[in-house]
Amino acid sequence: MTNIYNFSAGPAVLPKEVLAQAAAEMLDWNGSGMSVMEMSHRGPEFISIYRAAERDLRELLAVPDNYKILFMQGGGLSQNAVIPMNLAGSADATIDFVQTGSWSSKSIKEAARYARVNVAASASDNHYSFVPPQSEWQLTPGAAYLHLCTNETIDGVEIDFVPTAQGDTTLVADMSSHILSRPVDVAKYGLIFGGAQKNIGPAGVTVVIVREDLIGKALPFCPSAFDFKNVADNESMYNTPPTYGIYIAGLVFQWLKRQGGVAEMERRNKEKAALLYAALDADDFYQNRVQPQYRSRMNVPFYLRDESRNEAFLAGAKARGLLQLKGHKSVGGMRASIYNAMPIEGVQALVDYLNEFAGR
């Protein structure tokens, strides 16, 4: 059977070892006689799964003790509403944004429903090909917080630095598509969030890492199930959590620890990204439109200069077991998402095909 390599941006590839373990435990988890999907979220079996997942994630990212880890339902898109409802403080507050692509644009639009927004800097006029220099950011004194999407899944732009221009303003980061791909200094951020379906597990779970002093300030109309205080006080079980998704996330965290943690993931991800970008840059047949210093290690959009060949390219890729390479509908072209679970063999197979197709 041909090896299958799934380059989907999300829901995305999971480690084969994780899928195999989940399959083996599907009908009977740890001798309990139950599938995890059948367990009470308040029973001792699932409580042990939840606490192990929370502990392992805290270890992997070196999360300080004064931060809560919340496992919430929904995705990154829902957090675009949940976060301003929890952190804005009032409808008269201003939230600063740096607009680096499609996802930060969605965040801006949603936050404007709950507070004032200030686009402190934008790369939209340059087709989101770079991150605006910090020296050009027009920040609001006393802003409720500054929101960044540190990796734009659609546009392939990554912020690989911690901004220093925000002063005392709380820094909020959407790390959905590169969380756990590199070490991060959590203490530099007030809140970090990420949808699970890229580097953590299946869709339906969102991880929120939030500093304790930011909890308990929800706007009056914030739904009780989205109030960070209720979620934190009830260990993410104010309502029934996405239990199976948390279980799979926990298996991924264990897998990451066996691999050597996020430092080893960063080494691998650098190697994979360098291999793929080198192939794209080596042949005029392909084009990546992001300035090299801002290119994402996780999401690599690219274009055939002769786009009449797109369908032939995708058909040939599928025949070779290279799946989900079609770019997002909003930007077209191609996109290869090479998350933690994508082995370098998959990237090499894609590079071989890129060279073959261009040559043909």
C-alpha cells in the first residue's frame, strides 16, 4: 500500500502511535470495561485522564503556576468572541490588533461586536506577505489587550518573536496552528489559545492558557459556560467537556514527551520547513509569496506560476498518496501543512513530487 501523507490544515494528521493506542483502547480503557466516549466526565476514570492531560501540557510548555489551563468546547473562532467578553472589561474599552492575515481579520471583526477595536498595524495592502515592523504599530494607551495571531494558517505568516512594544498591555496570542511546535515563554503573554485540530488532537477542543489575575472580569452578558471563572473554578467541567477530544489530546501530549518535547519538535520542524521551502525556491515553476523571514514552519502556501496546471498537480499528488494539498478557497493555490505529526519522510515525498511535476 502506498504511504499516505495528509497535508490538511485542520483537522490534521495525528501521530500514528496515538491513533493505534486510541484504537486499542476504544472498547475498554485501562480495564474499565468502558470506552472513553462512554465515561462520566465526573467519574474517577475520566478525571484521571483530564488531570494527566493538564499536567503534561503544563510540563511541555513550562506553564507557570499562576496560569490556568482550560479545555473549552468550540475552536479558535469561538474564542474570538469568548476572549473579548472576558477581557475587554467594558464595551467602551479598546482592543488593539495587528492584522497579519485571514485569522487576525476574523478576530478583529468579531471583537468589534463587544468593544472598540484599533488595528494598530496591517499587512493587508501587501497581501499579508510579512509582519508589520513593531516600530510602526500604532498602539492605544490603556488598551484592554493586544491581540496577535502568531501563525496565520491560511496565509502562511508566522510571528517568531514576542512583541515588546505593548508596554503594560496584556498580550493575547492565537497560537492555534503552531502551538507545541516550538518553545514559548508563556509568562510573556496574558492569554494563549489554540484550537486542537492542528497540533493537539481532534476538532471540538480549544486550549486556553490564561493568567489568573485576568479571570473573573467577564462582561455581564457573557454566557455562563464561557465565563473563564466558571470554567476555571470547575476544572473545565462547568458543562460537559469534549471528553474524547481531551483524551486524544492527552495521548498527543504523552507522545510529544516521548519524542523529546517541544524543543525536539522545533528542531524537526525547522528541518522540514527548510527542506520544503528550498524546493519551492529552487524552481521558477512554483512561488511562495511570503517574505522569507516571516514564513510559517507549519503552513506553507504555494502557487504554480501556470495555474492552469493546478488540477493536474493535485491529481498527480493524490495518486502518490499526497493528500489535502489544495489551498484555502479564499486564496487559491496550494498549501502544505506540516505539523508536528508530519514525518520528514512525508515532506521528502512532497519535495520529490514537486521536482518531478516541474520537470515533466
